[in-house]
Amino acid sequence: MAVVLAIEDAGDADALVAWAVRFAETHHAPLEILCGREEGKRHGVRKLPPGAEPPDEQGLAVHQALDRLGRPHVEVFSLIGRPLARALGEALLDREPTAVILGVRGDGASVPGNGVAAQLVRELRCDVHLVSVGGTWPKATHGVLVPLIGGCGLRAILEGARLVPAAPPIRVLLDPAHEARSQRVLERAREELPGRGEGRLQVETAGGDWGATLAEAAAAEDLVVVENERASELSRVRDAVKPLLARAPESRPTLHVVRPAGAFEPTVRQRMRDLLRRALPALDREQRIALHERLESGGTLTVDFAVMTGLSSGIASLGMLRDSVAVVIGAMLVAPLMTPLLAVGKALVEANARMFRQATKALGAGFLFALLVPVVIGLIVPGNDLTDEVLARGTPNLLDLAIAGLSGLAGAYALARPGLAGTLVGVAIAVALVPPLAAAGILIANLDLEMASGALLLFVTNLVAIALGAALAYRLMGLRVDALDGGLPPWARTAILLLGVAALALSAPLGFRLVEDATRGREAVTAPVPGKVRRAVAARLADEPGVTLLGIRRSGELSRYGVAVTLLVEQPLAATVVDDLTAIVEQAFGPDTRAHIYALQSAELVEQEIESLAPEPTQP
């Protein structure tokens, strides 16, 4: 992990770069520098090669400072888009370095508790070093002053000894308000310094006013190192160092404020991030490679993909015409459409344009195959009926959107974890992609375009929610575009935005239907019976004035409950009509089937029930 230096002011570049190079060398870590800002629609950072023309004065100042230092191995990056402070904060939060060095301006605006530095001091989980290089740096000999404000300062003592190993004794100012804690820090410092710090520490007790004490003590020193490891001492540290920063640059000592990693209580944002990382551990390199290979092979349009899509659609269509749940479930398991959708989610979070094109091409072709096959079957199969399995796909609601989103999360997670590959079977059953298309094809063949539109709406709902769910799962598992590579490109941001807008747009009609189902019940007004029965009933009622067919429903247990026909009439229903409708039902379902004719007249319900005249079974 690297040490990152962030430069906001070109005037500080020369001194800060020299300081950061020395700091990185003493910590045996590579150094990266973030500086300047470029205009552009893409947000992120761009690496500046040694011979590249810097985009602004900050970049130019950094390159000049590196040239004066003999060009040490340092990587320089330029921020792109966004205001500088926001871009800097996002880049650092995303980079997760081992330590961050921020320059402190002479007006003290970047002291902890002010501006972007305050946010980074509180949110970054790594060490944060705030540095204001004074005019006395560098010298052959340096005096180092470490005030133990609030009884904190172990890291400050060790940093001072590391940065200036040949300095005179380090002056340590004990905090009289936290004397016991200061003594413990002092003892630990002696244990960690070579030779128990013999001759390296000069201990004094500070006065009551830290600002006045520091101003007086720092007059004879070149480097002041302050540690801030507790949020409760934040204001005391800020007030103590401000008088030093108010001095003229040529007479001001170098100020180094250390905020150790994990010093402050984590924020709510940090707690949520840590919780998600524990729940969804990031994929390692081997897992990422294996996942990419699986999605690359399964999310590409091939002959095998087309054949399996067509076969699964055919199986689903025939299963629906047979009203067989088991056959429809088998078609769900055979269908290969889930993998391209997961590939779309991965391509979006990683900005993989090639995978995105391949996956969307496979989805488009799969959609056509899965819709065309049931249309053909619906046209060539004689006397096909609109069964429960067909009509159930024509009335999606908001719950289907939630199911698809959760299934996308589950599918993406299971595919990324080899040990959970078996759970993909359950995911495929939970959210079916081919059955809605099969139902839509059959309904189109029967010219029932209203129900067909509902089935297509269910497919689009599944499509959008699974893609968004997969993208979210992969992002939580650590798949992303590195901020130092420029972040998400415009096409990926646009695609994610469009999917989000589509999900919101689908929520309105699906939510309305959910409320309607809760109010009226899930069952549709027109329930599934063979098409020839509906047509025969409608033809018989066409010649009856003032009679309207509201619905005809077949019970799952015909011998027990029979078939119900609901009519809206303007006057009492003639007995001949009842007899004719009963005959149609008995002819279609057998003489043992009970026929229930419900006539609604003036908001009053009159039930006329005619039982079959089949002879009673004789007693033995």
C-alpha cells in the first residue's frame, strides 16, 4: 500500500514533495501524488507520465520539484472533473492508502476541524498527516518539539525520531491535565526507541495555555510534531497550532500533525461499509478471474446459447398448454438467459464495454428466440387453451420487481462463490425469464394482446431488476473501476441511470396493480377455461339482449365445485339461457360437472344453480 500526498496549492508543492519523499523513504512505502484538476465529463484521476505536459500549475510545480530531487520513483496523478476538494476526498477514500499527507495552509484553514481536511481526518481509516513546511526546513540540524496534548503523542515521538534521526534530544512537553497518561506514553516511547531512548528525550511540563506554550517553545525548534488520536481533543489541537501557522513563513517552524489510523470513533458511513465488507467479503484475484471466465463464456451469443434458449422456450410453452407446473419449472432450469444478465451487471460496475456488448447482444437474440417459438407453437397446436400457467404471467405487480431484484443479488453472489453454485438452481426457479416470454407468445398467438402486454411487462421487470441487483452485488464484493483509472465512463453511468429510471417507471404500474390485487383479490375477472368454451358461451349470449358476460371460471376441482358463469342482466334471466349454458358446460367437462350461473341485476345477486341430470349411481 502506498503513501499518498495530496497538493491543493502550487506554492506548497516544492516543500511538500521533498517532505513526502523523505516520509515515504523512512516508512519504506511507495509514494503517489494527487495534484491539480482537469476539466472533463469523466470524474476520477489520470496518471501523468514523467514526460507528459502537466495540465495546470500544481502539476507543473510537482514535476519541477521531482526534477530537483533527481526524479525519485513517484507516480503523479491529476484529478478530473468535480470541485477540487470533492474530487480529492473521493479519490482518497476510494484509494485506501496506508497513509495520507495533506498540506496545511498558513491561514490554518486546513487544520483538523476545518474544510476537506476535517472530513478526511474523520473518515479515512489510514494514518493522516497534516504538514505545513516552514521556512527553516531543511537544515543540517533540527530541533524537534513534541507536545503531548491530552496525553497523546507516542506516534508523534516516533515520527519525529524517524524523520530527524540525528537531531538533538526531542523536547517532550507533558500535559499537566493528563499527567498519568503522558507518563505512560513517555515510557512506551522509551521502550520503542533504540537504546530505550537514552539521550533522545528531553522531558518538560507544559503550561496551562497550549497556544502560548507552543509559541514560546517552538521559537527554538525547527519541527513540531503533534498527535491527535481522540476526537475530544480536536479543538485543543486546532487552537494550539494556529498561533504557529500565523507566523511569517520564513520564521515558522515545520508543523506535522499526526492522526493515527483508527484514532476516532468510526462514522455511520464507516460502520455501514465495514458491515457490508464483513457480510460480502471482496473477491480475491483467482475468484475474479474465474467469475470473468464464467460470465464471458455463458454471456456470449453462441449456437449453444440459441439452441438452449429455443428449447427452454418450447418446453415452457408446452408445459403451460398442459398446465403443468413441473414442466414449466424444468424449462426455467434449462434457460440460459440468467448468465447474460449477470454479465451485464458485472460489465456495468467494471466499465467492461466488450462484455456489455456481448451480453446485451445475447439477451436481444435470446428474447427473439424465446418469444418466436411460443408464437409458432400457439399457432400450430390445435385447440390450445389459456391455462392458469399462461394467465398467471399476465398480471405482475410490485412484488415481482422485488423478487427479481433480490434474485439478481442472489444469483450474482452465488456465481461469484464457487461453493454456492448449486443455489443457482433455486435462483433460476425464483425468478423465471423464459416463462413470461412463453406466455406472451401463446397470448399473442391467441390475439389476447392485453394479457400479452402484462407478460412482457413481467419479463422487462425481471430484466431490469436482475441487472441492477447483479451490479449492486458485484460492487459490494469489490468489483469496480479504480478511481485512479478515471472512474466509470459516461456510457456505464448512462446505462445505470437508464436502468434506475426504468425501475422507477415500472414501479408505478406494478405498485398500482399490487394495491388493486390487495383490494379486489388476486384472482382475475376472466379465469381460465378452454377457449372453445368461452367462445361458445359468448356466441350463445350474443343473441340475448341485455345480457353481458362478466366472467367464466373453472375450479381446480371440477367434480366438486364445477364451473361458474357470471352475467350482468337487465331483467330476469330466461330459463332457456340457463339450460343452454349448462349444456355447453356439460358438453365440455362432462355430465358430472356442476354449472353455476350467477346473474347480477340491479346490484342484487340471483343464483340459479342447475345440477346435471345424470342418473344417480345405483346401490349394490
